[in-house]
Amino acid sequence: MENYNVSIRNGVHRVRVTLQQWKYKGHIWLNIGGNCYGRSIIDFDFDCVDDDLENDCNLVYEEEDNCFTAILKDDDGNECVVEGEADDFNDMIVAVEIIAYLSEEED
């Protein structure tokens, strides 16, 4: 990210979350808006995510059962199916990064 001005609080953060189980990885991307920034942006919670979650790992979250499934891949394209409760998902998060920020003033 080229510029991040924490004094401008209203905007949309683009966040990338990396999941890993053994050598298999997957990513999800979130757009988080509102009057918040920094560390408060990088906490992940399924309850705060809408249905249009962009990902490269076929992530499916079942709100009723509070469980998920995903297909992670290694560098050779081999797949690993992972599933569990939401807390299990959080245990697989190895990186959370704000990759872009668009303030309302830049619109």
C-alpha cells in the first residue's frame, strides 16, 4: 500500500486473509468500511462478513451450524479439504494484511 492516512477514518479497507494447513494455502478478501482502522480491521469474525466473500479456496460458511469447509492448495495445485467450526478456521489464519485503503475523500 502506497499511502495510509490514519487521520482519515471513513473509508473502505481491502483485507487479505491467508489460511494454511500443512503446506496447503488459501486466501479470502474482505472489504471493510466504517470509522475504524489499523489493528481493529484485521480481526476476523464470520459474523461480520457478508455472503459475498471473495476467496480462492471454495470457502463455504454455514451460519446455522457455525462451521466451514474450504479447499486449500499447495504450490503444485494439490488439494486439501479442511472443515470445522469457526474457531478451527481462526486457528488456520497465518496472515492478515490490509492491502488497500480508499478513503471517502479520494472518491
